[in-house]
Amino acid sequence: MTATTARLELQGIRKQYPGTLANDDIHLSILPGEIHALLGENGAGKSTLMKIIYGVVKPDTGAMIWEGNPIQIRDPAQARSLGIGMVFQHFSLFETLTVSENIALALGDQAGDIKTLPERISTISKRYGMALEPHRPVHSLSIGERQRVEIVRCLVQDIKLLILDEPTSVLTPQEVKTLFVTLRQLASEGCSILFISHKLYEVKELCHKATILRGGRVSGECTPADESTLSMAKMMVGDETPVSNTYEKKQGGEVFLTLHQLNQISHDPFGTSLKNISLQVRSGEIVGIAGVAGNGQEELLAALSGETLTPTADSIRFPTGAVGSLNPTERRQLGMAFVPEDRLGRGAVPDMTLTENGLLTGFLHGLVKGGMVLSGKTKHFAEQIIQDYKVKTPNAQAHAASLSGGNLQKFIIGREILQNPQLLVASHPTWGVDIGAATAIHQALIQLRDQGAAILVISEDTDELFQISDRIGAIFDGQLSPFKPTAQATIDEVGQWMAGVFNTEEAAA
Amino acid sequence: MIKLQPRREPSALMVYLSPVLAGLLTLITGAILFTALGYNPLTALHTFLIAPLQDSQGVSEWLVKASPILLCAIGLAVAYRANIWNIGAEGQLLMGALVGSAVALQFPDSESKAVLVLVLICGILAGMFWAGIAAYLKTQFNTNEILTTIMLNYIALNLLQYAVHGPLKDPEGYSFPESAAFSAGATLPTLMEDGRVHIGFGLALIAVLLVWFLVSKSFLGFQMKVMGMEAKAAKFAGYPEKRLTWLVLMISGGLAGLAGVCEVTGPIGQLIPNVSPGYGYAAIIVAFLGRLHPIGILAASLLMALIYMGGELAQIKLSTPAALTSLFQGMLLFYLLACDVLIRYRFIKTKPTTLSQGAN
């Protein structure tokens, strides 16, 4: 009996937030040594459920059974004392403190003897193949290393259940492999792991069991090894949404956008300077730039949009001439459109209506006359976006903040595409949106390409770039890798580029 | 247990109800206060809020008081919508009064209304100049405009004091710190036969209309609103941040300057040390009480003017302390801020949560 007692069992967990039922009648059971996937789209209730397990949120009803005993978890400290550890998607580390100081702070009394802590950290990190230097300040660590700090923090204690919230979203493919080795080793020693993700192939590769959530309820349970990614995707999104598409690759025609030896020193101490960036994007092709966040993507996007002007105007050119010193409006007048990475706050004003948000960048296209806003045309423009891009909203008077991420993103993409751009720059176009919306957005981009627009997509989602780009490359530390037609590139190669392994290659070539 | 729970969407009803609720709470607290001080609360409130308006003379004075508050508040609303925190309407008003007076005194015997136009324009420019200092510092050095505009208020006040005690003092005024009375040419025409209400009130109403047009119909107003609500979105869309900052400060400074010059050329008729009993500060409350909306501000400035008059009248009739006016203004602002919580939150009754497994 003891061998089959679940480490953790959830029964009928329910959590109601104002306006949404985040979790409804959730049942979940994790065995010792099991790597269990919690799959679901954004908004499916994954985050709420793990916060309940970690004691951050209290459920309205339902029971939690820990190693055969019913318990109530009051707060994370209690969860930790039971042996539950959690690695959040957004790290909570103090950049100015060292690794061991951070761990000591996070654990409080549970950290044990402070004097021996650095030594224990070294031992644990070596044992699980996660190189980590306890005395290094966190600001000098890469994103992957910071994640290790969070994991090691959990392992310093006697851990029985490790919860990881989308741990791979910030890692390169190589780093993901290293992480999986560590997780398998942990599981083999009897630690249960709850692995939250929406990347199906990862779940298939790593996890023994999977529980799939949709709309706050369990929509399926399976053994990932026995399922296809398609069948799991169907459980995630339901039957009505088309799940995956492959798109024909194109060559493109005339060059529209030319970046030539763009150098830009970042004035932000935590920013990345752009180094000698050269790239061409042709009309009728999609060029994808992969890369781990913080490698110069923001700086490159700001230089492209005109939010920061380049030191020499000539380093960014359209067919009409140099544009490096033109402001965003002037670049839009020359046919550029732009989808920024933050939907709420940059791409759209949260407390403005969709009509007003249409005007935000649509003003160049006949919505303003003699300084006056043409309210009829502006409303019509917003309604057209909503109709053409199937944005789910009661009407054009709804506030941007009231839309789901996917719907707002469809609205923003639609707003930019309806302006008939000759060049579209899109940053993380499907970040955090559900599969249905992502597919719609991909199709819209492909359609725009086929109409002859030049498209540059910068994304952390390598799969997405392989799916939609015609040519692909990566950015690392403010430098671009070589670019290749996507059909000839491999995930491994792009992964190496993302990790900065391309300078030597060039030198050798 | 009663808890505050965030609403899913801000309540549209509460946006408008909150100022009314704040007004009611101010009245109730006022009544309690009067009682505690030993006055009959009904008589006191009557003296405060109704008695001032019982004859046409009173109504005229009411509009006289409302004009500068309205002009300042409507300008401030433009700035606040763009998230530019101009707290300096008082200083901009004083500069308008000071410079307008200096120009008016150059024409001691003029009958021509051209002088008046010149005086008004100079007053507006002075207010714009004073706000322009803050605009320059903000756009060039990213200086916080709240601090600079407040500091400029004190500088303006001291400049005014210096002027009435020095260069602009009436040489035949028995050394009183006052300027000579302005000539007929430099005086605002009145609107009514009896009473002091002058065309400044008309100018204020025109300003309300123009600002309404700017904020709700023009693309410029839309750009200001975007900048105010989400600066990063404005930057993304390529709206000229610095130009807009200058523009809103010019508008609010100019209108405050106009308010100041209208005071000295209208009801006062000369430059005196206490041109303004804090109209520029009261206008901040009025702008928020009126929900930064031109029509709301019109109503709120009339209410604020009434509080000024009621305070004076209560002082005369009931010998209440002079601080009562400020007290009422303060209560109004604080109750408004408190009631505004209800726009985004609501009260709910909560039962203690029970888990199905209960106590074990």
C-alpha cells in the first residue's frame, strides 16, 4: 500500500475569482518519483492550481491529501516545510545579492546554518549537474543560471515535490536538455515533479503522466508517451480549433528593409548594445530572429520602430532611402507597421476602447482630417478589424483590458495589417496567446506575406519561427547570427546560434 | 465581515456618483462640525450655501468668484489628462496679474479698449511663460513638474509682493502696498448693470467650449489622452511627447494667466498683494471634482465659488473662523478621493470560507 500512496492528491478543488471560475472540480494525483505534466493554454487555470498547492491561494472547496494525510496549506512557508518547492516563471531574485544570499533570504529559518549554506549549494549543484557559483552576484548570471538558483533553492531543503512553472520558456534548446537531465535524476531519486507547460513535445519527451486543463476543468488525463502531440493539443484546445499548419516557404522578391552595420550603444545599464547588425528583408518573405530574451531584441525593435533613432541614418534603409533618423510616424508613412511585444501598455491602451485603440496607430489612414478625429470612420475601422480578424468582443466600445490576450493580439495585428503595410515588424506575435489565436495570427502573417509585404518576426518561440519564417537566424548579445533558409536550418543549429556559437563558425568559414 | 473587492470593470455609475456622494458627506460632516462648535447646523448651512445666492447681487458675486477658478481648472484639466501635474496655476495666475498690471499702469489715462486687449494678452503670455519654465525643465532635464510648479508659485508670490511694495506701488497711495487704480481703458466691461460680474466669465465659458472641443473631438486631444493614460503606447505610436508636454503647459499656464489678469482688470481694478485667495489651488480640487470633464468642471467651480462666498458670509454673520472655507475645500477633496475607491472596488459581505474537509 505504501508504495502506491500518492505523494499529493487533489480532490474537487474549486476556486472562484470575481468573474471567472479559475478552477472547478480539479482532481489530480502525483506519485513519488513521477514527473507529472500540467498542460493547458493560458487562462486554463494552471497558475491558480499550483498557487493553491504552494499555499499562495486558498481554494474555496476541495481537499488536499499529502502522503495519505488530509492537510490545509496556509502559506508557502508551510508548503516548504512539507517539502514542496516551487520555481516561478518570473524569478524573484535580488540582483545585487549573491546566489547564497538570495537563497538564504528566500528560505529564512529553513535555510539552516548560513555558514555552511554556500558549501551545500555547491554540493547540490554539482550533484545535479547544474554548475553554480554560490558567491557570484545574481546580476552577473544568465537567465538559465538564474533559473538554476531557483531550482537549487528548492533542493537545499529536503524536497518531495518540485513545481516548475513553464521552466523552458526562458531557455535555449541546449539549456532545456540540461534541465531535463537534472529533472530525470531528481525523479529517479523519488522526488515528484509537477511540470507546467504548453509545449507538447517537451511534455512528451519528459513526463510520465499528464493532466490537461481547459477552462478551469480537467479535460483529460493521459500518458504522454502513448499520445501524439496532436491528440494532446486537441485535449487542450477542444475539437473546434485547428491545431497546426505547415506553410509553404517562399523566396521573396526585392529587398525592402536593409540594416547595414547598425551599431548602437545602450544607455540602459541593463540593456544590450547592438553590434554591427546587418540584415536584409525582402518583400514577400518572412524573416525570423530567434533568441533568448535580453540579447538585444528590445534595442533592435526600438531602432526599427523609430522610438530610438540610429546614430547614422544610413544604417536602416527602405527602398525610398535612409530612415534611421525618421520618427515612428514618418516611418509608418513610408509603409512600415509594427506589432510590439507588450500588448497592454504599448500595443494598446488598456483603459481605452477598441475604437480608440484602432485610432492609436491607424490615424494615418483617413481617420483624421484637419486635426479632427472622424468618429464615424474611426468606429468603422475598429469594427472592420473585429470582423476581419474574428476578435471576440461585445462591441468596439469594449476596453482593451477586457479582452483576452489572444483576442487583443488579433486586434492589434489586424490593426497593423489593415493599414496595408509594405513592411511589418512583429515582436513575439503569439506570446501568451492560446493555440486558436496563434494559428489565426500565423495565417494572417502568411497571407500578408503572400500579398507581397516584407515581414520581420522576432520571437523567443523557436517552433513558431520554424513554422512561419522563410529565413531564420538568431540574435545573441546584440549580434546577429548568419541567416539560412528555414528549410535548410535545424533546431540544433539555431539553438547554437541562440547560445552565441556563430562567431567561430564564421571565422572558420 | 465587509470587504472591498475589485470590480471587473470600473463602475460607470460611480464615476459620476462619487462627486455627488463626496458633496453629501461634506455637508453632513459640515453640519456635525457646526453643531460641535455650538452653531445651529441648519442655520449655519443655510448661511453657508443658500444665503449667498438670494439676490442678483449675490449671483453676480458668485460668477465673479467662479471665473478665475473655472479658468484655472479648465486649463489644469488639459494638463492632468496628459498626466502632466501642473500644481502651479496659482503662480501662473499671479504672474498674469502682475504682468497685466505692469502693462495696464503704462496707460494711466487711456479710454481705448485696445489697451485692455494688450493687457489681457500680456497676462496670458506671462502665465504661459511661467508654465514654460516648468515645461523647459521637464523636457530638457526630466525635472518633476510637480516640484518645479509648486516652487514657482512661491517665486511668483514674492515677485508680486516686491512689485506692490516697490516699482508698481501707487506714488500717491499713502504708502499702501497697492498700485494705482487702472484707467477705464484697462478695465474689463461688466456683464450686468448692478454687480461686478465681467466679461471674464464669458471668456471662461468660451475656454470651456474650446477645451471640450480639444479633448473630445481633436486628434491632438486624443494624443494627449493616450500620453496621459499610457506613455509607452504614445511613444510606440510616435506621438511627439515633448511637444505635447509644452502644449498642455502652455494651455494651462495661459488660462491661469488670463484668470489673474481678469481679476486685476475686473473686480479688483488695481494690483493688490492678495490678488488670489488660493484660486489656483482650489482649481486643482475643482478639476478632479469635475472629473477633468469641461462640463463637470463648470459645475464644480460654481460649487467651489459658493464655498468661498459662504465662508465669508458665515464669518460676517455667525463669526465663524476664516479657516472654515479651507476646511470645506479640504473635506470635499478627501471625501472625493475616498469615494473614488468605489469606482474600482465594491463592498461585499463575506462569509468565513469553509473547506469541504472542514476542521480535522
